[in-house]
Amino acid sequence: MDREYIKAHLNLHAVFVNLEDLVLYDEEIAAIVKNWNVSLQFIVRNGPRAYVAIHDGRCTVGRGRYKNPSVVLYFFSPAHLNKMFDGKANPVILKGFTRLGFLLKDFPKLTKRLEYYLKPTPELLKNSAYLALNTRFTLTTAVFAIGELGKYDDACKNATSHMRDGVALMKVLPGGPAAHLEFSHGAVVARKGDAEKPMSAIFFKNIKVASEVLNQKLDSFTGVASGLIMPRGQIGMIESIDMMLDRVPAYLG
């Protein structure tokens, strides 16, 4: 499958999904959006479709079409969408010209703030509040990226097709954040939050450990050997997830 096509799916379905929690956990952003009532539809020619809806201080990011969106943004190709995420292109506005000020000034406040959390520096990670949100968003991005790679990346599709049905959990101890993958009949779906009775689990000892692993500062082998990462359950599933996790930077690195 074409790399730009896969990257577009990750940008819309693994990166943008963090806007839901950004609105919940970042006080500055929560104050900005508290009175917003707007929905944006993203349409990519020969690519994915997704929407972002913000109403009464809550954000929902979903797949496919949104009924009667306020704004419709069109992209000529997956590469066009990816260039927008890289700050090198703009979409075509098919609907919502009266919202041009919102698109130019207001919505970028959310995307720039999300980028701030997803592109950490050593100095920023010394701040415990920043560390917590960076880890939450990076974990969500990783798990949802695996969900997309399991559909479109050849190596990950092959792994998913041979996966036993069940749930794989990734969780930061003691109380989260967490996200999980549901494997069923060769398909995979990513979800935020904990899972009851997972078939497999990868537990990170604490926020700092999770941050180091997810930001590629600590490799999984060393983490497991030192007891900082605790795999549980079906080992074959964990090994496949670890392989898929290693594929994420090839698209979002």
C-alpha cells in the first residue's frame, strides 16, 4: 500500500483523535473551545474521510462522514493532506467560507497545541504536567496507529491476519492512561481506555517509563529485562504488537 495513503490514515485516525483529550485535559484549550459549536469534515480524494466536531466544550473525532458539517475541507490526494499536517499546504474549502477566520485563527490553536505535546523536548519533559499529557497522547497515537497499520501496512496486515481473537491492553501503572486493541477474525480496532480481562497486556511501571519507551529513549528489550515493562498473557500477540509499534515511526517519525 502507498506510504502517503497509510500516513494519511494515521494523521486523521491516530493523531487527530487526541483532540478529544486535548479539549478535556488542557485548561487553556478547554477555555478556548467552551462555547464552540462547529464541525469539520475532512475529505481526501482516493483516501480517508474523517470529522472533528466540537460542541459545548466537548470534542468528537470520527471516521467517515458527519451529517451536515459546518465546514468541508477537501484534499486532492493523501499526499496533499499529509503536507497540511506538515504545515506545507492548505485544503480546499468546499463549505464554510464564512468560517474562514475560524479556520485561519481559531482551529490552528488546537492543532498547534497538540503538536506542542506530541513533539517533546528534554526540557519540556521535566515538567510533570507536560509529561503526563505527552505520554497520554503518545500512547493513544501509538495504539491507534497500530489499528491503522493493521489494515493497510503489508507487514502489519499479515501479523493481524494471524492474530488470535482477543484484546491487547497497553497501560501505564498504576492508574493509566491506557488504550487497547481488539483483534477479531483478522481485523483490528483501537480504543482508548482500560479493558476488562485482556488476552495480553503491556504494563509500563510509571509515566516516566512509558514516556521513554514511546519516545524511543528506552528499547522494549531493556525495559522488560529491567522490570520496567511488564508483558502479560499471550506472548505471540505481544511480540506482534511490538513489531507493529516499531513500524509507527516509519510513517509518523
